[in-house]
Amino acid sequence: KAAFINFISDEEWKSIEPVSSWFGPSSFLMSSMSALFKLSMWIRHGHGYLTENLGIPVWGSYAVFGLATLFLGMVLGLVSEALGAD
């Protein structure tokens, strides 16, 4: 606590360089990292729901997520092909 108070009262904070805009909380990089973290948490909760609430075995949950990944990849491929076929 004393070190923090000295840091403020002695104005040592002025000698520290500010965070680069790439690593700022509102930057594209940090927003993307946040979105990936939220997606991973959603997948984790989905896995827990499938295995704990529905009683699907772990390998079944992996199969569901694997098939969902393949399906999403096919849909995104079709959309990108349709948009690029002009």
C-alpha cells in the first residue's frame, strides 16, 4: 500500500510510457481477443450443457461441435463463393 501511495505522490507514473494503441482496451486487437474469449466460453458452456444436462458422452459432444464446424465452414464457403462470383 505504501509503495502505491509513493508511486502517486512522487508522480512516478509520469515516467511510464502509455500503452500502445494496439494494446489499448478499445483497439481492434483487444476487441478481437475479447470476442474469441467469449466464443471459447460459449463453446465450453455448450459442451457442459450437452454432457451434463443432456447426458451425451464427451465424444458425442466433440462430434456435435465437429459437425457444426464443418457445416459452418461449408456455409461460409458458399457465401464467399456467391459473393465472389460476380
